[in-house]
Amino acid sequence: MPKADAPRFDEAFRADLRALFRWRRDVRHFRRDPLPEGLLERLLELANLAPSVGLSQPWRFVLVEDPARRAAIRADFARCNAAALAGQAEERAGLYAGLKLAGLEEAPCHLALFAEGDPTQGHGLGRETMPETVAYSAVMALHTLWLAARAEGVGLGWVSILDPAAVRRVLDVPGDWLFIGYLCLGWPEAEEASPELERLGWEKRRPIAERLLRR
Amino acid sequence: MPKADAPRFDEAFRADLRALFRWRRDVRHFRRDPLPEGLLERLLELANLAPSVGLSQPWRFVLVEDPARRAAIRADFARCNAAALAGQAEERAGLYAGLKLAGLEEAPCHLALFAEGDPTQGHGLGRETMPETVAYSAVMALHTLWLAARAEGVGLGWVSILDPAAVRRVLDVPGDWLFIGYLCLGWPEAEEASPELERLGWEKRRPIAERLLRR
């Protein structure tokens, strides 16, 4: 396609995009009402446009609807979270105990994300020295989903306090699929300008200057 | 912040956002002229807003300006690319040899991205069962940078055909930093509606239906 046909993004769009990046939030408090029919599918169509190594599209989404499987995931989270709490330094344990780290109870929509470990699609291009680019491609699909969801007002929370092997077992997926994350989606109970971890005093965001070297 | 203060994204913004996702492109052909003063810094500020596990911000960007280091990176790419070509199936080797996989020669801006393996920031939250979430956070910073760059018309190409240990050595960064990717940025020589890998017949994008299970 010649240059003239490329979309042109104006400053108003870029300002909204900056607002989306700034305000994206990892949402942990959801209303229980379901998402409108078809919305999740539209969001997943966008996630499917994410970059992937060698155009391998290694992401595999699992929509978790079965109540028994959802309960088993919650139980695994409770187990892993208790272990993580036990591992916290004494002065942080109280703070940790107060964090609401999951939205697994209320969120109407549960999505597990995996990466196929050795996809045939893409013919191996770009991952000989860095096979982890397969997982990284799935992460970019997740991040695309996240931004697309927030632009529709839908909240997303990424739960990583789970045992990957347990999640694979509960969801009955191939043993060579790499578990990337478990996602809760739904309407947020409230919108927040700052991350919950900042508001609760767990951590604060540092400037990019501390993250940039020159060589 | 109450709900009323949250940014509201309208359908026009979402349509542009969909266009950005669809048309993002991994750019491999760059003009040699530099980016305007300050643009890269603004893009990195946005990347710094990416989600990160426990608010750990584990990304470490290295702006590679030294000609000798750039040449060493190009040499490592040439080595790894030759090895990857040798590993291709016979019927694909010709096609592989014709792919222009890097923009390392022309791109005015080179950025290497690492993740700090065990950051103190974030106090370990969310990564006890999945330490790989540290790398995944850096990938989301990269993807944020990518989208922000494309919204400004800046091209980005992700080079993964490199030896991570060699890159660490060439750039003289701590040995425990995890190499995520090497990024070329600059003005694209041309805008393309479809991925180069599709146009050259390497691979084609498959629908999301093939990537979605229900459980």
C-alpha cells in the first residue's frame, strides 16, 4: 500500500492514546453483570492483530466458563497467595494481607492465556537464539487486549499468583502450552487515577530517567 | 478519583485505535535521517507507563549510540542469521535468504531492552510462582513504545536474531539483566498495509477462532 493510504493519526488521537496508557489500570474490583454479547469476541479479534515472532501467532486463549473449573482456579490462587504471604518480610505482611490481588470472585469473564511452546506457524523464524519470543508474542496479544478493553471501559486484571501446572491441569490443555496469565474482565466497580498498589502504599512509579542508559 | 474524572474514549478514538493495532507493522526499512530532538524521550516516557508486576518497572532501556558497539551488534546478527539460515528446511532456505530481517544498517536509533531479573522495586509481589512476569512486564513496555511510536509515524523493528550473552557483553550491562529485544527506530521508507512476511509468502495471519478454546 502506498504511503498515501496509511492511516494518519492526529494529535487529538495521540493525546487520547497517552491518556489510555496513563490510565489503563490493572482492575481488581468488578461488577458482576456480564459484558454485552459479542464484546469479548471483538476484543479478542484485536488481540489477534498483535505482533508475533515470525507471524507465528502463538497465543491460545481459553475462555473459562465452567463453575467447577473456576472454583478450582480460585482455590489454587488462595493456596499460592497464602504461600506468598508467608514469604513476605514481617513489616510488609500486614500490607500484603490487605491487598485485593484478584478479581476472581466477581469478574464475569475469565480468560486464561497460554503460548504454544513450539508452533509450526512462523516456521521458526526469529526464535532460534531466543525461543522466549514465543511467550513474548502472547504477552503482546494480552497487552493489546488490555488496551482495547480499557478503551471500551472494560476492566482487566492480570492474575499471576497461580501455579502454572495446576492451571494447565484444571483447564485440560496440552502439557507443552506455556501458561502466560489468567485474566479477569468485567465492568470496573470504580475508576481510579492511580494504581491500587500506589494508593495502598505498596510501591510507587519511578521516572524513566532511572531506567535508561546510554552506550 | 470518582468515575466522572475518568477519561472517556469515544467511538472515533476506538476506530483509530483499531487502525493502529491493524496497521502497526514491524518496520524493517528505514530512512537514515534522525528522529526529531526529544521525540524518543517522549516515547520512552509513555513506555514507562506500561503495566508491571507489583509495580516493579523492571525494564531497562539502553540507547546504543557508539558506532563500535553498533557494529558489534550487526556482526552478531550476521552470525546468528547465518546459523538460522543453515537451520532452515531446504525448500524454505531461498525464501529465508531473501527476507530483510533487520534494519540495523539504516535505522538512526538503536535501543536494547533488558529486564532486571530480580528487582527490589515491587517487593516481589505477584512473581513468586511466575518469575517470568518480570520479563513479561518489559515486553509490555516495549509494546507500549511500539504503539506510541507508530501513532507518531515512527517505525519500529524488533530484532531477536541475536545472542543474548553477546548483546550483554557488547553493551556492558550487568550479567543478571535479561535481554528482551533489540529495537530499531526511525522513519519508515514506505508504509505497508500487510506484514512483510505475508507479502513475501513466508506466513499468513490466521483468524482468532483458531486460537480460542472454551472450558
